[in-house]
Amino acid sequence: MATKPPSDYSEGSIRVLKGLEPVKQRPGMYTRTDNPLHVIQEVLDNAADEALAGHGKRIKTTLHADGSISVEDDGRGIPFGLHPEEKVPVIEIVYTRLHAGGKFDKGKGGAYSFSGGLHGVGVSVTNALAKRLEVTTHRESQVARIVFSGGDVIEQLQIRKAVEGDRRSGTSVRVWIDPKYFETAQLPMAELAHLLRSKAVLMPGVVVSLVNEKTKETQSWQYKGGLRDYLMQTLTGDPVIPLFEGEGFATNNDNFAEGEGAQWCVAFTEDGQPVRESYVNLIPTSAGGTHESGLRDGLFNAVKSFVDLHSLLPKGVKLLPEDVFARASYVLSAKVLDPQFQGQIKERLNSRDAVRLVSSFVRPALELWLNHHVEYGRKLAELAIKAAQSRQRAGQKVEKRKGSGVAVLPGKLTDCESRDISHNEVFLVEGDSAGGSAKMGRDKESQAILPLRGKVLNTWEVERDRLFANTEIHDIAVAIGVDPHGPNDTPDLSGLRYGKVCILSDADVDGSHIQVLLLTLFFRHFPKLIESGNVYVARPPLFRVDAPARGKKPASKTYALDEGELTAILDKLRKEGVREGAWNISRFKGLGEMSAEQLWDTTLNPDTRRLLPVHLGAMDFAATENLITKLMGKGEAAARRELMELHGDAVEIDV
């Protein structure tokens, strides 16, 4: 009897990565691998968090002649005593364990109220990807030193008394980057200088310096005027009106945690490239996020209110947020107690409450300012109206090119008012009841709704000339304005009526099936829409958690996409002291159960929704086609069975 070859998949095939091994195996999950700037930024952010907490006034970065980089601060110094539970020096845990840090306990009583550090991952990643890393900490008249290589301790912790009269406190970290993990070991100097300069901007009074031993150059930054000084120095065009600056932070009476809020400085120019920088707890968010959405929302509503009050809007012109935002340059610094970032690199803020947080301070401040300076208000309104008129003209030009032979739109399509394709989106919604909620909750200006009745036809093996026999598919094609085509065709996309075609189905198994059927339709018969990035999948939540008032925080409603997010929300409520079971968890059976307001908040609002673009991903077209044939082909039962047996353990059953 033949025995199985040893290469077979068995219990012994599963590897468990321990310690910092996951970082070395897949560094791209934890940091940028094009250059080592982000791993140095992790060290720098720790120093900045000390200054943000009021425990430091100086941060010094040195590029040494031997290629190493050091960051030195005058904060409290990392504790080096034994951890009460782990019985290992705390300084060693910080640099060798993922998800270990001093920034999990937010609010009063924690070591840090507001910080960029969230996951306890940062400097341990730096350590894992370094040939050598030395940490020296001054604390309580003692000096401690420990040395690592590739994340492992190579020189045990040594503690000595500080020299008499030396009352320093703080931490110095010196890193020798391991180049094998990066495309280039060279630091981008312009980006590094910009990063250091921004720390000085956001912490007026703190001195941030950069010393280059090779070139003997030293740069130093200190901004006593903060955001205003910085924005004035970086603007390329002349401001139309004086800079609008302000700040707002929550107090005991607000709906947010004490101290949460934002500082901002905004300039409006007619020419030049806009300067746009945003930060959350001093972390640069180059991809923006919900705090920037809050600034946009606050600016737009204040300007619209001023325009309406003074009846400045010409007939036929509709003002949109991008008309006000188009010529805005800004620096925004938000403070959020428990920020939710997109990934470890933290380039984008995802916290939904941040929209309301920033907007609630920006809008009243700008309304007051404009009403005190009416002549500036009129100039700003003029700038926004001019932008709206040119946008509408561009939209009308596109409409004229379509010609007059447009097919009659399906009767059940609830269309949007705008003709601006880049701004418009259509939601293909499962069921009439969900369609009704979506129609009431949508933004009528730019969002169209097309309800679909029942399951859409599986079109994988349907010939193109038979597609329109199915009413639902006929309506989808006519509504989006593009004819069915193949992967090698060159269809006329000038008739496309929406920049985003969004599949919106329930978060359950039936909804996933409808999603697959629609994705099959687009991949098979509208592949160029996927290729050009026009197809999206909306992610409605599966759960809603109603939590009671706790301390100064009012009662809250939070939405969870799936079981994993639900667990995280409940863990957070427990940390906040909410009694077990005091919350109420609702599971949405379908979109039709949601009110129009809930559907807008969770799924339609561009500032808070989750909308995933559909791309081919790592597989090429042929490999994707082969996989979908196995899944959707009528004569593929054997191949489908084999696929299910192979990957069946990865499926979550929704009973």
C-alpha cells in the first residue's frame, strides 16, 4: 500500500511564528518597506508622545557617520524595573514584544491621555528590522542601557547610578537599520526634515533638531506661532481673505471625552498648489481621514449658512462641499482619545466620531468669524460660487457629448440631481424595502438608487445577446449607461452616468450570494468598469451596540461590521467600566430593517461608510476567470466540490 509523501499537508505543516518572527517574515504588514523612514518615525513618535503629555521640551535626531540614526528626548525615560506580571524588565518588553506598551489605558490614570501610539507594536518593529539597536534611559537618578540585534537581547540590561549632579531624564535610542528588509536603506532627507519640522509646528515651544555628522549640518525648528506661522511659510498663492484659525476642545459638558478636539488654520487662495496637512495626536495622516472630513463639513456648512443668510447664490447654482474646499489650504491637528487608524502605518484616520468632533468646533467658529467680517465672507462666497459654476459647466459639457439617443431610464431608478459623473454614484440595492430606506436616507444631489428584486441571474454562461431578456440586468445596463462587452473589446464609456457603481446587499449569507452574482455580471459582461475602478462593494454593519451613559459620556450607538468588530467594541466598553450585559446588541437581519438615518450613517455617508473598490488583485485575468468558472459554471460540480473540500475550513457558517 502506497504511503503518503512527506510533503503532504498535515498537522506538522502549521507553523506558529513567535516573538518578532512575524515582523521579519512579513515586514510589509507592519511598516513601509520602500525605505526605513517609518521605522525611525516610530521611535520619533514615542519621543513626541512624551512632549505631547507635557514631559519634554527637546527632541534631537542625529544621522551618525557610521550610518546609524539616534533619537534623543528629555521625557520621563522608559521604566526599567521588572514588569509585575511578566517578571521581565519593562524596557525589554517594550522592544521585544508585539502589542506591549504604555498607551492602551487612555484617560485619567493612564501614562498617556492622548498619544499616537495605540497598538504597542511600533518600536518592536524597529527593533526586529535592525542589525543593532541600543537604548539608554535616564530615570530617577539612574541610567539603564540594553542592546538588541534583530530583535534579540545581545547585551543584558545594565543599571548604574547617574553621575553626581546629573539630573537628566529621558531616552536615547540608536538604530542600525538592516538593509535587507528595505528597497533602499537611504532615508529620504526631505521627508525626514518635513516630519521633524511638523512635530515642532504642532508642539509650540518644543525644540526639534536634526544633526548630520557627515555633512556637519544642524537644522533646528521651534514655532512659537504654531500652525499660522507654518502655513504662511508654506503657502504658494496669496490668501484672498485673512487666515482663519482656531481651536476647540471638549469639556465636561460636551459629548466627547475631555480634551478631545482640534486646532486648525485655513487659507483660501485663487492660485498656487493648495497646502494640505493633517495630524492626529501628532501622527501625520497623509491619506487624510474622518478628521479632514469634519473640517470640510464644518467649512462647507458655515459658508453655505452665510451664503443663504445673505442670499448670494445665483439661480440654478448648487453649492457642494468641494466648491468651498477646492481652494482651501490648511493645517489640521486633531486630538482623539482612542483613534482608529487604517493599518499600522496610520496614514488615514477611520474614527467615525471625528467627523462630528471637528465639525462641531469649526462650523460655529467660522460662522461667527464670517458674520463679524462680512466683506471677507462675501469674498469667500464668491470664490466658492465661481468653483460651483465651473463644475456645473464641465458636467453639462459631458452631457452634451452623449447625444440625444439616450435609452429610456428604468422607472424604478431613483436618479440623482447632479450631472457631474465624477461626483455621482448609483447603489444597486437588494430588495424594495431596503431600496425605500436608501431613497430616503441618500444624498439626493449625487446618489442614485436602483432596487433589485430577488436574486440576480447567474450570467457566467449567458450569451451577451440574451442578457437583456432579463429585466434586472437590462435595467442595470441602461441605468449605468454602458453596454455589455468582453475583456478585449473597447466599449464606449462616454455614456457612463456614475463614477461609482456600488453593490449594496445585506451583511448575511444571502446578501453575499447576491454580491457574488453581481460581481460575476460585472466581471463577465462589464470588465472595463472593473478595470477603470468604477465598481465598488458597500459594507453595511451586521450589529448595533446600544451602550448606556457612563460617567460624563452620554449613551451611545456603535455599529460593528462583523463578529470581530463586535468583540472589540464590547472589550472597549468593559475597559470604560460598563457593567457586563448593560449594553444591548441588535443584529440586523437585513438592510430593510435599518431606518433611513441608520443607513445613511453606516453605509451611504462618504465620511463614515466603508466602500471597497473592486480590483483583480494579485491574480491575472485568466486565473480569475478560471476560479470564477469553478464557482459559477453549471458543469463544474466536481471542481467546485474539490474547491470546497480544500477551503471548507475557512468558511464561517451563518445559521
